[in-house]
Amino acid sequence: MWLKYKKDFGMESVLHILMAVLGIVNEMSPYLLLGFLLAGIMHAFIPDGWYTKYLSGNTFRSVVNAAIFGVPLPLCSCGVIPTAMSLRREGASKGAVVSFLIATPQTGVDSIFATYSLMGLPFAVVRPIAALFTAIIGGTFVNAQTLSPTLPRNGEGDHAESLSSENKPEGTPSPLRGRVGERVCSALRFGFIEMMEDIGKWLVVGLIVAGLITVLVPDSFFAIFKDNTLLSMLLVLCISVPMYICATGSIPIAVALMMKGLTPGAALVMLMAGPACNVASILVVNKVLGKKTLLLYLAAIIGGSILFGFGIDHLLPREWFTEHLNNTGACCHEVAGWFEWTCTGVLILLLLNVVRMKLMHKETCGCGHSHGGHCHCHDEACSCSTEEDADAHHAHASRTYIVKGMTCNHCRANAEKVIRTVKGVESVTVDLQSGVATVTGDDIDETAIREAVESIGFTLKQ
């Protein structure tokens, strides 16, 4: 009898978790799809290098520009690291790089829409403002402690010889390539395939954790911190700073914790510190930008999140941040409309497509050829599509390396970009799943390739 009761209770709990997750997904899915679409449009219609020309120089303006550019960009906590290091190699100041590192992972067009859907307009407005403010403060402090106005572009050495194989002038945007129709296809691919591939896993993890918190954590769990807001914020910081969590995946977790008694201010601390900082970013900033810069980077994130958290809890009406939360909890028990279910279905299909791509990757690559478990070419630059192309490919010396530390398509793109800047490199393709980088060219300097890869936070093995 006891075993039967335990089994029934377990099944009931699983059902409650699934229902909680489904209710959150129905609430978020329309806004997530809209955010992914806007992210794809930004990727396809804003030329490469457009941001860099505004970030050079140890000036307050470069720091502000980096923060403004970073807030809407849909880069996750891992993807922002190599992107920021690439900006550093291309001439961005240390302060601008730190400003970009702080602002970008906290928000993004996708997470702003998702925040609005689950947490309401006040949170959706305060969150990017807080990211902007902390980024500007952190970048300004870093520029102020920089002694020399002219620094090596990679932060540690002087091996960055050019921006690309074409040796573009510093800060010159690359022209948009392809017709409008091709760029539209590129926008859809980036928004609904590549971005889903990058953050899909963490979005699912966030939803599952939110469901577990909703069902298993007792109501008013955080009531013990009612008279000590600072203690609850410090507890949240201890959990969120070292771990990896993306801006969008942190939203359902914050909602679930607020339903258990966490104050809106402490929830904002998690929304800011969780995505903006993790062990990987700490190690890379320390290695590439130095220990002093790392301390200022952490101080800006932690101090800024606590400052804004106290502001929400003690200066603004609590109802602004809890009214929509009550409606969200009620919506989880209501029947969603056909539009929400349609968007949820599309989101699930996109996630399943990512799983399908990962399973098929072991057999074939984008060109349709089998590679025995390792793809050495990329859809846009296939080196084995025809016999003539293969002969041309092998006319130059080709080497393969293993790039360690990549976690998303932004990482892959930055690894390709930085290797392409090395003198003698004719072409390079990097596969995200296996980490294999195929480099073709004459007189390839392996040391220069290694230094270039390490300058953006990755490691290289032959």
C-alpha cells in the first residue's frame, strides 16, 4: 500500500511539473519566436565590422556605444566571450570590451520579449536599463585604470596583424553580401536554426528547473529572508555568478522563485548576474584582459545588480513587479488559445529539429557526404562538393586542428574569423560539434594560429 501511494505521488508530481512547464511555454512561445526573428534580421542586415568602428579609443563614448550595441544583441553568455575578444583584436578599447561583455549577455531582443511575456512591462524595461547602466560603469572604470592609451589589440600580445584575409582597414564594415532574398533566408536560418541550436538546451533546462521549483519547493520558501533583503541577494549571487545560465533561460527560474517568496529585487539580481557572469567568462577575462580588469568587471556586475535590486524592493511599488506574476500563475491554470498552442508547437518543432541535426551530424555534413563521424566542412564553404573542388582544395597545404571551448555558433564563427586573419591562410572551416578546424593555405604558421585562437578564449590542439 505504501509503495502504491509513493508511486502515485511520484506520477502526480511529474504531471504537475509537466503542466507547469507547458503553461510557461505557452506564455513565452509567441514572444520567443518574435525575438528570434528580430535577432535573425539584425544578423543578416547589419554588416560585419559595423560595431567595431564605434568602439575604438579609451573614451567614454566608446564605452557607451558598446553598451548600447550590446543590449539588443542576441548573444548568450558563452557566445559573447569570443565576440568580445574579437572586437578587442580589431581595435576596441578594454573599457568598450568590458562594457560589451556586461551588457550583451544580460539581455537581447529575444529575452526582452520573453521577460515581458512572463514578468510584465516593468521588468522588461528595468532589465535592459540595469544592463546598460552597469555596463557603462564597468567600462568607464576599466578605461580609467588603463595607463597607456595604445594597447596591443588582442590584450596580451601583438600577433594580430590584420582583420581578415583581405586586410580591411580598422573599423571598416564588410559589405552585405547576397540579394535581399538570400539575406532573408540567412535571417530565418540564424534566428530559427542557429540561435535555437545555441540556446535551445539552456532554455529547456531553465523550463525544467522552473517546473521543479514550482512543484517541489514549499510556498513562501524565501519568507525567512523577509527582513533581510541583502542576505537573499547574496544567496542568489552565490548561486548565479559561477553557473552558466542564458538570459532567456533565467526568466522561468526567476518567475518560479518569485512565486516561492523571492523578492522582485533579488529576482533581478539573478536575471543580471546569472547571464552576465560564469566561470568560463571569469577565466577568459582574467587571461586576456588581466586581473585588474576582471575585478572591475565582477564589481560592476555584482554592485550594479545589488543596487538595482534594492531600488526595485525599496523605491518602486512592489505591485508593478508582482501583478503580472499573479496573472502568469493564473494563466498556467487556464486553457491557452489556438495562437499560443500554435506558437508552442512551432517552438517544439524547432527544438526537435536541433536534436535531429545533432543526430544526423555523425553521419553526414551539409554537403551530404559521409565523414565517418567528423564533418570537416561547412554548409557555406564546402570543400568536397565536387571532384574539381576537391582537387583545388588539396592544391594547397591543408591542416586540421581541434579547437577546444566552443559551445555555440557564435563561437564557431569567431574561431573561423580569427584564424582567417593569420597570414598565409587561404580558407578555414570549423565544425562546432567535433571542434575540428580545417585550415588551407601556404606557409601556415601554426604558432600564429594558436595565438590567434587563444586570444579569443579558446585553446588549440593538433
